Amino acid sequence: MNHLASMILAQSVRMRPDFSVIPGSNTLQSLINGVGALALLLSLAGIIVGGGLWGVGSLSSNHHAATIGKRATMYSIIGALIVGAGAALVNWAFGLGRTAV
């Protein structure tokens, strides 16, 4: 039994992600790029609308509207940051996982 356990522990498993072997991976990549572009456009719209609401609320002394505009602007900026950094975060985490062994 000791020999079997040493053989199992001696085995090494390797993973090398290769998107070219997945059928339709180019279509999937295009779809992901399109969703990312749409998310960035929606973030830009949120920044514009939120900034406008923030400005109008501040100028009209409507603190509630100014707060909502401020919040919408900040959430949209954070959303754009997450969308823009998404691929880098995934690659960083994958690289971190590969060096953990």
C-alpha cells in the first residue's frame, strides 16, 4: 500500500488553458467583448446622468437629488473600473493559483 501511495503522490497534474481547442471560442470571445463594450457604454451613460443629477440637485439646493446623482456617478465609475480590470483580475488570480503549488 505504501508503494501505491507514493506513486499517486508522484503524479503531477498540469493544466494549460488553450481556447483554440474549444469549438466556437472565437464567437464566445466576440460575445464577451460585446458585453464588455455594452457595460462600458452603460457606465458612461450612468456617469453622465448621475453627474447631471448631481449638478442640478446641488444648484437647486435639492440635497436628496444631489446625493442620488453622486451615488450614481460613483457606482458607474466603480462599474467601469471592474469591467475594465476584469480580464486582468482573472489572469492575476490564475497566475497566483499556478504559483501556489
